[in-house]
Amino acid sequence: MYMQFWGVRGSLPTPLTPQQIRSKISAVVQRIGPDDIKDADSRQRFIDTLPETINGTVGGNTACVELVNKKGTVFILDAGSGLRALGKKYGGANPRTYHILFSHFHWDHIQGLPFFDPIFNPKTEIHIYSPVENVKQLLSDQMEAPYFPVPLSACTKNIFFHIIKPMEPFEIDGTIIECKRMHHPGGSYSYLFKEDDHKIVYATDVELQPDDYKKGNPNYQFFGNADVLILDAQYTVEEVIAKENWGHSSFSHATDFATSMNVKKLFLFHHDPVYDDKKIHTILKTADWYMNHNRKVRTEVSVASEGMEITL
Ligand SMILES: [Zn+2]
Ligand SMILES: [Zn+2]
């Protein structure tokens, strides 16, 4: 199973600001020494050894994750603004089939759909999955005038809507998929993907509840022993207390949950738009430190970043 992050922000697209770019340049200038610019190799070495917060960014697009199974079937988890770049990868000209699964219908999870080039190719086939019965209406509404100039009815006619049931697994080209309702304003659905011995769980827009950690409840069957868990970690501990019922989790709850579910690799996801790269990496450092103290289970923790690829 191949996986790539195309959008990792929560709530709102968050481009780098001019000040943030200037501060990255300034940090580079402060680090550079005469030996770093001797020749092409030393320049490259210098660039490669810069911290991630300086020579990259976690990215500003909202939620969109691509999974490709061993048969080459493409699954797309949410249609945030990251979907636009994913559409460019495949191109509008080459018709193929996409399976798009929606966690829920807040703006940051649907706003990329009108900018997904393949949707305008009449030969593209798109299968849309959600437990929400009026999914077609919800997605059509954002493309009606005056919100968007091209309605969904003018896109490819090969869009098929599948209303799925939570905790009832189904199969697409050898991949077993299951969804589960989680705590979020209006509800959200997490998705589990299984292929051979590999298990990936996508759980965005989830406010973890005390019961979620209990072994023996359906969570363990769903999340337990996942190779990869992509989990909402929008807040710090202080924020999650101040923002009870806003529908998101803290990074420390995310690390506790991942270890209690015996997860191998945790990706902190749905980064808050107020946080810059430095703050998000400070959160990662803290989560990593926290994970390594008094833990029987060692879960590897990473920050989900745009463009990051994983192959299981
Ligand atoms: Zn969201
Ligand atoms: Zn939401």
C-alpha cells in the first residue's frame, strides 16, 4: 500500500506568509559558513543538513490523503484543497477511476473537489463513499452558483454515490474498508484500510473521549495494531481544555491513544492554521519526548507533511 499526503492542515488553507519565508532565509544566512559554499557538493550538503523547519514546510493545504493499493486502485481520503495538486499529478486528460471517501462535510474536507481536474473529463469515473445519505446534495451545493461557476451536474456523468454503513466492512479491488463514527460537531467518520497484513487508519476531526481508550470497546478492533494511524492532533493540551467540544484532539491525547491501540506509526494531522512550521515541530518534539517516557509500547510519531510518501 502506497500513501501520500496532499493536504494536512485543519480548518483553513494556510499559505506561508512573507514574514515566515523571510525568517527561513534569515535562519539559513545565520548558519552558513565559508566551508558551506566552497563548491556544488558542499552547498548541497549544507542544504540537506538544514532542519526541516528551515528547508521545508508542513504545507498549507487542507485535508487530502492518497492511498494506492497493490492493484493500482486510487483511494482519496477527503477532498480538501490538497486535492487540486493530486488532480494535477494524474492530469485531467488521462481518464481513470478514483474512490473518494469523506470523513464529513466541513469546508476543509470538500473545498478541493471543484478544482480536481479529472472531474471535468467525461471519461473519468468517480466513486464517492460516505455514511451520510444526502452526500450528493452536500457536494453539489458548494458547486452551485453563486459559489462556483460549474455545477456538479456539468462534470463527468460517471460519478457514483455509495452510502456505506459504519462498522460494516466492504471490499474494493482486494482492499477491505470500514468506517466508524467519531466525536466531532455533526459527527465524523474514521476509515480503516486493510490489504494483506497491512492496516492504515485515517481519523481526522476526532475529539477523543475517555471511553475511546478502553480496551474491549469497538475501538480496539478498529484502531488496534494499525501500521499507520493518521490522527487529528490540532491542539495543545491547554487548547483542548479551552476548546472542549470543538471536535479536535491534542497531540498528547493522540500519542496516548496511539500507544493504547498498539499503533506502529502515528502521524499528527489536521494542523491548526495559527501554527507555523516551528511550532508544529516543537509539538512533534514534545510528543516524541512524551512517547518515550514510561511507555511499554513504542509508537513512532511523525508530523504529517505535504508531499510525504509512505510505502507499506
Ligand atoms: Zn477539518
Ligand atoms: Zn470538521
